[in-house]
Amino acid sequence: MKYIEEFNDPGLARRLLEDIRATVTRPWALMEVCGGQTHSIIRHGIDQLLPEDVELIHGPGCPVCVTPLEAIDRALAIAARPEVTFCSFGDMLRVPGTDRDLYRVKGAGGDVRVVYSPLDALRIAQENPQREVVFFGIGFETTAPANAMAVHQARRLGVRNFSLLVSHVRVPPAIEAIMSSADCRVQGFLAAGHVCSVMGTTEYPELAERHRVPIVVTGFEPLDLLEGIRRAVRQLERGEHRVENAYPRAVQDTGNPAALRMLQEVFTVTDRAWRGIGTIPGSGWRLSDAYRDFDAEHRFDVTGVTTRESARCRSGEVLQGLIKPHECEAFGTACTPRTPLGATMVSSEGACAAYYLYRRLDPAVRRAEEAEPVG
């Protein structure tokens, strides 16, 4: 299939790896921002194929994983109300709150439904005017335009029984927070191509210049990632710190104008708490005043919830790139996909889930000469 098989070519992968090996002269640490990139890296063994001097650090790019515990507990409180039909993407149902998850709310009789689009939730609201239908709007800039469109459509159509529980986050402030941390080891970034397809790249040059780090926008297939790594390493070796777009088939510097207009109309930038990390200024969106009537947090008055994180879960350190998943004592034992202590073991983009799924249970992983070729 065009743009899939051609980006999994083992021969081209070997040539890119040879170029990276020929370029590297000292250790470098790169962070991939997106959880989808993390899964692709682990699935294809890219981190094992790279020379030892190139380390990949997994960043806070899993939208489910960084959704704060307060937001999860608010969702649980709303979903348990008898008049509410609570709609969410499927990977949110297993994410643990303080004392339960959405599956348990559903098992106790709550009307919790998995949908594939926020517009599906809007349709449910239209078909069930006697119910309060709430959609759990989480994620990075990638999913925000569709959620904004659903609220926009609800207001245009006069659907008053629809609302959005918003917990959207933004990538550039997260990069700023990572680079400003005293524990930061990151020397370059692989930026998420799908985020940049919406937002463009205009927010990144200032970050690259201020923190003197290369930022390379890349995709999700093996060759996309290897090319992004190659470009980042080349910049580091030359002492450069620029923004490069290695994903031009999907990303334009100016982003998607229609999506940006919708975001500007419906959302307002706000401070946002990130699970395991803390509050990052200007790192999220909330519904603008014009759409306040569609804000589920306001409609159901679920402020002031009391939360309690698992004392054994170290997912916050995983999300900050401070440890690898298998360095957590609970990984693969007390914490598994069936008995998750944190969201990073639940989400399809979580780093802990990737390590568990692809059997990275032993920290003594095979190096490049022992790994099978990409593809």
C-alpha cells in the first residue's frame, strides 16, 4: 500500500542505520514526543538497532497517560449519574482513577459507551433528548479539532443535552517543561507528525533556539523514524539546533488552516495538569466562554474532587523520560494490562504497554547485532 509498505523497506532501513553509525562520534539522547512513535520504535526494535551512543527517551506523548487523575475522577463521577450517557474512546475505560475505572462504573449500571468519534456522541444526544450525553474530550492537538467541531455542531443544531468534558493538552509547553527540568537529559526531539499536521511548526523554532536542541518532525513508520533520528544526530554532531520537517507528505509549516480556525473559535488556552508531571502553564485548552454551556465540568459541578495516586506506580517518571518502564519495580508483576497501576500500562500508546506487549521484560535487551532487521 502506498506510503505504508515503501516506508518499511529493510534495505533502506539498513542504509539509514549505516549513515547514523557513520555520523555518531559521541553519546546523544533523543526524545520521541508521541506515544505512537514509541510503540513503532519498540515494535520494530529500532532502539536496539541504533548504535549504543544513540539513546531514545520516551516522552509524555500518550494522551491517555497524561490525562490527570482529577479529570479521570470527574469523568467517573459524571458517568455514574443516572441521567447521563457517558461516551468515550475505548482506551479510556481501563484507565484507573482513585478507586475505580469506567468499566467498573459500567458494570455497576452506568450508561458508558465506546464511540469512535465525538460526532457519534452528538448523534446519540440527538437520538436521546431525554438523556444528558457527555463526551470525554482528551488528547493532544491531533484530536482537538474533531472535538471542537462536535461542540460547534451541537450549538449550531440546538442540541442542548450534549456536553464535553475537556482535558486537552498541547505539545510545545510540554517540551518547554521537559527542557527546563533540572533532571533533563534530552538533547534533541522527534516531534509528532500528526500534531504538526494540525498545528504546523511555527511554535517550534523558538524552542529549538532557546534550548539549543534540534527538533525534527517525523512520522511513524520505521523509515520515517530512522530518517528523523538521522537528521537529529547530524544536527547534534554539527552543533546545530534547527527545526526540520522530515514528514512533508503530511505536514506543512502553516498547519491546517480550517482546523486552526475551529480551535480558535471553540477553545481557549489554559494551564493544565499532566498526570505524573504536574501543572504546566499554558499547556492545555478549555472551552471558550462562548461555549461554556457545553462544558460538562461546569454543567455537572464536579470540581473539588479528592484524588489519590498509586504509591507503587512510577508512570510519572516514565512520562518524563527519567526511567524506562522495566525499571519500575511493579512492571510486569503487580502492574500488567489486566491489573494496571497507571495509565501508561493501559493505553495503546503507553510506553509501559509497549514494553509489556513486545516483551521488553528484561532490561538486558539485545543490541543491534542480535536484533532482526526492520520490516
